[in-house]
Amino acid sequence: MLRQQLSQKLLQKLSPQQIQLMKLLQVPTMELEQRIKEEIEENPALEEGKEDHDDDYGSEDDYNDDLGEVSESQEDFDINDYLDDDLPQYKTSVSNQGRDDDDKAVPISGGVSFHEILKDQLMLRKMTDKERVIAENIIGNIDDDGYLRREIEAIVDDLAFTQNVMCTEEEVEDVLFLVQDLEPAGVGARDLRECLLLQLERRHHGNIAVYTAKKILEKCFEEFTKKHYDKIKAKFEISDEDLKDAVDEITKLNPKPGNSLKESTNSKNIQQIIPDFILTEEEGELSLSLNSRNAPQLKVSKSYETMLRNYAEGAKSSKADKEALTFVKQKLDAAKWFIDAIYQRQQTLMFTMKAILEYQKEYFLTGDETNLKPMILKDIADIVGMDISTISRVANSKFIQTPYGIMSLKYFFSESLSTTDGEEVSTREVKKILEDAIEGEDKKKPLTDQKLTDLLKEKGYNIARRTVAKYREQLNIPVARLRKEL
């Protein structure tokens, strides 16, 4: 049974302007430029240029009270010519192009891909049609690193179902050996061991170091990856010097042969980092500025303001004029809201970055990572008086150009760690000490996690061994056994 009742609710909703500001706040500089271009294309009332604040448009009553002189061309202007949605398509279409006319568009060059280079090499090999089809299918299954990740049995099924080519696993393997003979050396390998062996096969024969390296990879690959050098020496009965020469030959090889051809191809786009802030230091004084691309000059179109003034009086006479007036006002309001959102974005970025700059002033003056203070989003949010989510949007995908390089704003945020004196220090400082200690260690006897823990405790950092292991993994540093060198 339907019933009608009255209830009260307290809701908090974001206005369209607030949503627009939040979206603009989190985009980086490159996306902001594209976003502004899209807005200018969609809204004809928005233009690039410096805003003239003397002629800001007001309400409809303001225009009725103060209508300026209108030129003769503006009086004859009919907005309905631009708002008529029933315009026949044939009036705007162009059909005066002949079939023999050349297309003058310039094609965009995408470069030559890694797989195309391999296929070009196949043209220089003497193969049957069936072998060529199998080889092209194998090349199509090679990834960007140069490895064949698909099983031979699966390739046989693919050829049968997609190419209607019946073949055996032995035939596919025979063609695979031909593909593995292409450049670069090691391409078409099914694992790292086979990749390294393929490269050693092309080295000069008669070299004892190369021969020893091949034997190590063939019979002691697992021991080699885990750097159990004592087991390798005992098995092959070789000296430290011979083992070192063999290991040097292996380390010269390329574990990802596909990458060797990517440098000369344009198969992937490289995105350039454009800083949102620019920081300079002169005589101990820091100067912060916003990148000019983050501070575009936008203004409301004067022609649309004039149009609104001209049609303010006539809007009450007919329905079409009222619709035209509503359309123009919507475009003007949207342009003004967008300009205000861009301005608020600039202010929020500067307020947040100035707070970070003041908080980490000692680091920005020296560039020493050990001077970084522990800082979380809440610390900056309390300083600027904004919500943590707003600070997170500012820090996301934003960069600053400093005298020490271009850095992400997330770099300056880190958790705290207590010292033996009770002082709060940044985890970034601890990671820097760990990195320096590992860099200066004796590679023949690298420091274990426990020794690193003892070293930090001697410096006054109260830290557990598992925490040291976690920081070491975050720095992409392997364990001591894998850092050992001969």
C-alpha cells in the first residue's frame, strides 16, 4: 500500500563548480593544456588572452540599465542563424572533390617495430612457404623482451586453427632454431638460460672463458643465479681467476635482447616530464613560481558579452529570443566558472607547495636527503587549512624543478622513525644511509641485513632487522648473497 510521508534529511553535496575544480586540481600540466583547449573548442564564450576586469558582465538587469551603443553590423546580427538545429545537411556538405584528387594529408610515421625488423630478416633466408608461415607465427608470439613465451604445442594448435597449416612440434622447433639465428643474438629464447647460451654460441670459439661460461650455464645455472660460487668451483675444479673470467663473460650478455632494437625504433612514445613548479635559490633565499603552462590567461569573449547586452531587451518579445538569451548566458556562466576554477587551482597549488617548501626548507637549501623531515599529508593539510584529499590531489602527478633536479611532490612525503634519543626522523633519511652503506661495502663480503641493522643502531636509529629488509626491497637492492662479487 502506497503512503505519503514527509521527512527531513541533512545531505552534503558538491556543486558542479566544486567537482570541476577537483578534477582540474589533480591533472598534471600536460593534461591541463589539453583540457583548456577542449574547453575553448566547446565553449565559444571562452577565449585566450588577458581578462579586462572593467567590462565584466553582470546580471540581466545591469544590461537593461546600461546598454552601450551598438554598431550597425551587430544590430543586423541574428543569433538564430547559429542556433538553428534543423539546417539541412546538404547546405553544409562539400561535394566538389573529384575521385582523382590526391589526399594532401601527411601520414604520421610510427617507426619500425621490433617484430617488423625480425620479419624483414626472414626475407633474406631461403625457406619454404610452410616454414615461412611457421616462422612468422613464432615471431608474432615473441614479446618485446625477445622471448618466446608460448609453448610449442600451443603454436602447433594456432597454426592448425588460424592458418590451416598442419605441422608437428619437431617442425616448429626446427623453424624456431632458424628464428633464433636472427639478430639480435638471443632472440626467440624460451627462458633466460637459453637466451644467454644463444649469445655465447656466437662468441669466438677457442676462448677458455667462453667455454667455461657455457658449461656453467648448462650444468650449474641455478647455482650461478644464487651465486653459490664455491659449489661451482668444486664441481669444475677451477680457480677463482678462471671463475671470475667466466662470470665476466656472462655478465656482458644481454638478458633482454629485444631491448637492443627499441632504441632505434619509435614503437613506444616517450613522455616528457614538465614541472608544475620552478624553484630557484639565490644567496640563501628560495623563490617559488608556478610554471607558465599552469597559469594560462583566459578571458570571457567580448562578442558574447555584447550579444547578451543586445538581446537582453528583446528576450521578452518571443520564445526564440528567450532561448537565445538563455543559451548565451549559459555559455558566459560556464566560461566564468572555468576561469574561476583555473584561478583557484593556481592558488591551491601555490598554497600547498609553499607549505611544503617551508616545512622542508632545510632540505631545499642543501639538497641533502638526510635533512628531509618526516611529513605526511595531514601535516600539510593542517597548515593550509584544507582537506587531506585536496592535498593528495595536489601531490598526485605533480613535479617541481629544483636546483637538484626535477622531483615528484610525493618524494617529500615520508613516515617518521624514532631514534634512541626520541627524535622523529624521516624514513627517507634512513633509506639514504642504507643506500650509502651498501654502495660503499666490500663486494666480496657484502653487508647482511643484520649488519646493516647494527650499523643503523650505532648511528642512533632504533630499527628492526625486518624493517631494514623492507627498506632494502623498496630501494630494489638484492640480499647480501646476490650482491657478492668475485
